[in-house]
Amino acid sequence: PYFHVVATMFILMNAVLLGIQTDTMARQLNDTEPLIFKVMERLFCVIFIIELALRVWASGARHFCTQDGWQWNAFDAVVVGLQSFDVLLELIVAGLQDPNSGGDDLRGNISIVRVLRILRFVRIIRVLRTLRSVSELRTIIVSIFGTFRTLMWTLVLLFLVIFMIAVTITQIVTYHLMQGTDDSQQDALQEHYGSLGNSVLVLFQAITNGIDWKDMLNPLTLYISPWLALPVCVYIGFGVFALMNIVTGVFVESALESARREKERFLLHTVQNLFNTTDEDKSGDISWPEFQAKLHTSAMHLYFKTIDLDISEAEDLFHLIDVNDSGSIDPEEFVDGCIRLQGPAKAIDLATLMHEFKRSHRTIKQSHRALTTAVSRLRKPPAGHRPEPMITTV
């Protein structure tokens, strides 16, 4: 954890440096970078190369490319590679320059250097990597990316509705203009509905607060017909009260589903790491003493917080996960138990509970019937048996 914290601090410091560098160049309008920026940039390049090399060495090259979150590893490798190539090219260009020219002749003639100088600021997006350390920010980003598909189909639906109405209104306005109007009416109508593209844009702005929909309605009602206010009002009402609310609901549902999947993925990753760190003897099972010894760690507290349990219920949780009562938990039991204990009970959980209850009830009923039969047989005397007479003494 401390390694990731330090790496995150360097990423943020590099982002701040890029911001200061951009602001300085914008204020001075000077293509020549100050020496301090060059030194800091190369220093950060070395630090990021070392950080990436340590991560590859710690996890192994194959595991680094296949482990959970390999996309971020590939992203870091590409960004660090581009930064290294940029610094290397800067050093090559600096070595080829004429010392008496002030350093601007060759640089001004090589356009690739200017392109790389602009592309270096793309490294600012590496700040997104820091979101992995904050679960709330990571959930928000995952939810946003999870709604892209819904956004695409929403825009398609909205475009189809707007396109149909725009074609109708544009035809009406075109026929009206073809009959001849004065210049003021023609300018007002053509400004909003002079082409199909203008009509689509105006209708989109009307339901997204781009313009006041009264401004787009006035030319139609004043210069063509007041009856055109009816279909426009129906369109505005449908777009604002029906379409936008439905879209909001769909987006919320999609975002919640993405957040749920991200939480499950994070829980699974946390559980796997927790099992590996708790199994100190590397036996493949976790005993209660091993589990109890790790209760004070931050990883265990995060795990209990994720499944919404108190740390005082650790022993009950251990015995609940140990379904075969073996006194130890194997990886499959640990992962399955943690996933099942997350959140409220599902319909499948209730159905399984009812099935187990009915099966147990049938077993107990059969055992009770067999026990009753055995007791009744013991109480019944055997055939031909005569009870012995009772001898009384006086």
C-alpha cells in the first residue's frame, strides 16, 4: 500500500508540474522551456521508469500482463514509454543543434518535436490512475463508463424523434417561404428553420435549455399559423416530461448495475488477496487461529466493512463460512461465503433455504416415524408370552 501511495504522490506532482508548465507557456507565449522544467521532467521520467520496473519485478512479467487490472498496467507502460521516447528525442535534438544558433534553428524545422511537445501533455490523463486508490471515485468512473452504451442508444432515440419533427417543420416553413414573404419574416424563419440541420439543432436546444423554446415557437405561430403551437408543445412536453425522465431512470439503473458489478469485482479481488495474506503457512487452508491473528489488520477491517459486518462477529463468520465444519476454510469456501454474505438475501438464497428446510423436515419426519415404530415394537409383548404370576407374602 505504501508503494502505491508514493507512486500516486509522484503522479500528482507530475500533473501539477505539467499544469504550471502549461500556464507559464500560455502567459509568456515562448516556445523555449525554462531549464527547471526540463530537469524536473527528466527526473520524473526516471522515477516512473523505476516505479514501472519495480512493479514488473515484484509481480513477474507474465503476471503483470495477465493479473486483474492489467489494462491499467498496459496504460502505464505506454505512457512511460512515450515519456521516455520524448525525453530521448529531446536529448538527440539538443545534441544535433548548433551551439551558436541559440537552440531554435533545428527545433523550429523539426515538426515532430513540436507534436511530441504537445502530446506530452496527454500524460495528464495518468492522473486517472490515482482513482484506483479511492473506492468512491473508482465507482463513479466505472458507473460513467458503464452508461456509454445506454447513452448511445438514448441519443439514437432522441435523434429519431427530433429528425421526424424537424423534417415536418422544415417542409412547412419551406412551402411557406416559396409562396413569398417579406424580408423580416424570411430572416426569422430561415434563422431557425432555413435548413434541416438548423431545425434539428433548434429542436435539440429547445429540450436541453440551449434556447428558450418560446423563441423557436414565435416565428411559426406569428408568420405561418397559430396551430403550429400544438405539435411543438406536444413535442416539448414529450421530450421534457417523458423522454428525459425515462432516460434519467435508465441511466440511474445502468449506473447502479455498473457500481454493483464493480463492488463485486473489488470484493473478489480483496478476498483473494486477504486469503493469500492470512494463510501464513501456505497450506491452502485458513484455520481459526490464523484468521484471528489477522483481525487487527487494515485489510481485514476493509473486508468486514465491505460485507457490512462488525469485527466482533468474526468467529461467527468463520464458522458460518466453514460449511463442512472441518475447522478450516479452503479458498473456494472463503470466496463463495464472502460473495453470498454480501448485501441482502436474494430470491435464490430464500429458495435454497426453503428447499433445505423442507428436506430437513422430511428427514426428521421419517426419523420420528421410524423411532415411533421401534418404541411401539418394544412395548408390545411377544406372542405366546404369559406374564408371571405375582407372588404375595403374608
